[in-house]
Amino acid sequence: MRLFTAILLILLVLLQHRLWFGKNSVPDYLVLKESVTRQQNANEALKQRNKLLFADTDDLKLGLEAIEERARNELGMIKENETFFRLIPKNNGQSENN
């Protein structure tokens, strides 16, 4: 009976060793689980960015207002017979050198 108990104890220790320190062990599982969570969060952020880009693309395809807004803001374009005013903020009279 002692031999049988010793064999079972040795098997238990070997299995526990493999579970905690072997290939595909519990610590490896926890690292992979954390990695999957980080990747899922990154994927969710990229999905949100893609939704915004698709909405922007659809807006540019369907509406002239978006194209006009981009031309004005990014390219500085104005329409014919339109007056462009540029407002420059006034300095408080303070110089950075003083």
C-alpha cells in the first residue's frame, strides 16, 4: 500500500509541476489571456476609427457640404464673389523677450 501511495504522490507532483512550470502552463495561459484582452481593446479602438473614416468617406461621396468644408479649412479656398476675412488675435502688448 505504501508503494501505491508513493507512486500516486509522485504522479501528483509531476502533474502539478507540468501544470505550473511546463509548456502551456497556467502562467503561460494568464500571459496569453492578457495579450488577447489587450488585442481586443486595440481592435475595438480600430473599429471605432474605421467607423468614423467610413462615415467621413460616405459624407464626402454623398454631400457637397463636406467637400466644401474641407476645401475651405484645409486648402484655404473661397467661392467666387465671396469675401474672405482673416481675424488675427491682438497681442496684449506684452513681449516674450521682456
